[in-house]
Amino acid sequence: MIRPARDAIISIMLASLLSIGGTRTATGGSNLPDPATAGFAEQLYRLDCGHSLANDESVWTPGENIGRSIEFSSTCWLIKRGSQWVLWDTGVPETALNDPKGWSTLPKLIVYHLDKTITSQLAELGLKTGDITYVALSHTHGDHIGNVGLFPNSTILMQRAEYSWIHSPDGTNDNVNQLKALARKLLGTPKHLQLIDGDTDLFGDGSVTLVSTPGHTPGSQSLLVHLKNSGFIILSGDVVHLEESFEKNIVPSLNTDKAASIASMDKVRRMIATYHAKLFINHDKAQADALKLLPAFYD
Ligand SMILES: [Zn+2]
């Protein structure tokens, strides 16, 4: 009986070594948390931050769905951790509220509509914009930073690579130049701007981690949130737009770097494995519509 017991112990040791090795692969050289010791955020709320209609899905799925229209969701997330609140993205500008003409970042391609404001959704929880400690931006496209100006007292968190990029000289792609100009206008000059470099553990306990996932734009990021009952959840940013694109590794034609986009999707896949995480995809309307909406929350 001694031998099987010893074999069992060896295989448990091997398994734990392997899982540590797996963690190292996903977190190596970064500030991604150790899944075994990460702290917790208390609540995660989904906010409705708009929806859009694009006239050619193939911009997001090159070679497929040419000329087919597609509806996207625009999603913001609110996280409570201790007495602090983190808002992830700010959605379509509140000035677009109930405007039948809508609002656009690239008028020839996509039109956004807004049925509810962030302010009114925060108010449902008894919160004012001044109660938000951090506003973390996945990237600077207008449908993500449309309301950043409503949070002058919050610390705005973004990747330094993103900030440098929108202030860099124009390139040859007119759509990209147009998006950068709009980004500078909507971002303005935040009073409290914190530029970060790569993966960043926001509270130092692994509960909320900004994860560098460049490719859609040079400083795009995703967010890893750890909750007691729901486990790890990855908020995509725009590392991917649709579940199907993630499965097929499809890169939108508007992305600034195709190879980086594929590497970032791989990074997210490794994280899903390491953290047994769920991936919530910002613009995937079918997925987003099925998720809890504020005042309901994940904990
Ligand atoms: Zn977007």
C-alpha cells in the first residue's frame, strides 16, 4: 500500500509543479496575479453604454460577411472594491441620448445610439460621478471615452503607449487619423491622468488588474477582475469584438497591428486557461444582452 500512496503524492506534486509552471507561462515577466492568492473585488456591474449599427461587418471580419450590417453593443463596467469604485470605459457621449440621428466615430461606417446615460445608471446605485475613484480606459476610440469629461475628479488610467499614439503625427490611414483626432478632443487634458506601462495590478492584491492587449490600438488593454463567487472575469476591451472572431483568430481591418492583435488574443486565451476565467466581450451584442445589467451585479 506504500507504493500507491507514494505514487499518488508524486503525481500531486507533479500536478502542482505543472500548474505553477502554467501560471509562470501566463504571468511570466508581468504583474499578472497568482490565481491562488489573488484578492477580491466585491461587485461587478454592467452598464448599458450604447449600441451601434455598422453597415459592413467585414471591416471587423475581413473576407467574411461583406456588405452585411451588424449591431454591436457598447458596454461599460463598474467595479466596487472596498470603498473605491472603478469604471471601465465610458461609452457613447451622453449628448447622443435619444438622438434619432445618432452619433458616430466614422460616419460612413457606423452609427451609435444611446438610450441611457452613465450618470442615471450610477444614480440607480446612489452614486455620483464624483464617487468614482478610477476611470480606466480600454483604449481611446470615441465609443469608449465619450464621457471621460464627466469625471474630472477621478484618476484616468490608460496605457502610456495609447496616450503617445494619439499625440503622434498622422499616418496614411484616414480612418485612423480621424479616430485619433476625435480621441484627443474627447480626452482633453484630464486633471488626474495616470499613464501605465503594461500589466498593472491596480490595488496591489490581484483583485483588479489592467492587462496590456495591444493591436486594436497601440495601447489597448483588457481588465482582469477577481470575484469571490464568480471567480476571474476578463473584460475584453476591444481585444476582440465577437465570440466567433475570437474562436477563428480574426483581426478587424481597422486594427493598427495585426500580429500584435493575434498575440493579444493568444495572451487572453492563456489567461482564460490559467484563471479559469470567463471572457465578457464589450461589443458582442448577443453575449452582452444575456449578461446581468445594473442594478444586478456579479459578486
Ligand atoms: Zn470599440
